Amino acid sequence: MCLVSRKRLIDRINYTVIVIALVVTAIDALSKVWARHALAKHAIHVGGAIWLRLQYNSGISFSFNQSRTLLTTIGTVVVAVVVVVVGLNARRGLPTIGFGLLLGGGVANIVDRLSASPHRVTDFIALGSFPVFNLADGAITGGFVVLLVAALTGEKLLS
């Protein structure tokens, strides 16, 4: 059995991942509060194919699994816990940004889902015929892309 001292374990934690995640979670929460009030009666045309339109999603990405909200909630919490455990050991640079965005977006959607009754996520950004999404979804996608770029360029993701 390998024991690691508490100080050494704490020194390995990448606190920047936590800060990025908290910022993403806060901005997403504020944007959803705004959307639920400002878009409750009508959509707003931003320009071109971009609309701000209030919609709720009881499933996960692209409205998949809408009928099993408890399963969806449990699954997203499990994924978020895994991202926390792995992400806190992220290397500095792109991996820190990627894991911070993933974690922040995931936590933001979990908080939104758990605070709503029925359990669903607030979506409000519509791009043409693409499914409606929110800032947390954009952070998750961006985090995944950042981690993919880091991995493809040979950068180590974890310390």
C-alpha cells in the first residue's frame, strides 16, 4: 500500500481548475436566471440564424434520454465526480483550462437541473436548426476541444 502525505497530496491539486469551474458555474447561473425572465414571453433575434429562445431540457445533450430524468441526473453527477478527481491533477496550461471548463459546465448544469422542479436544464441559445443550448454546454464542448487539442499535440494532461 502506497501512502502519500497530506501535504504532498494538497500540493498536487491544481486550484486553477477549481477557479475556472467556479467562474463558469457563476456566469452560467446568472445567464440562466436572465434567460428565464427576459425570454419567458418571447424570443430575441440576435442576428442571422442566432436566436435567444427559452427552452427546457430534461435529458442530456441534444435532448437525449428525456424520459429518465433521475438516471440522467445520477449519470451527470457521476461524470462530474470523475472529472473533479481527474481534473484536480491537471497539468498547467491547456489541460487546466480544459478540465476547468468541463467541470464548470458540468456542475452548472447539475445545479440547474437539481434546483428546478421538474428536474431539467434551462437552454436559450439557438443557432439555426442546431439544438438549443446554454453557456454551460458551450463550456463543456470548449473544454473537450481544448483537451483534445492538448492530447493531439502530445501535451500530457495530468501531472
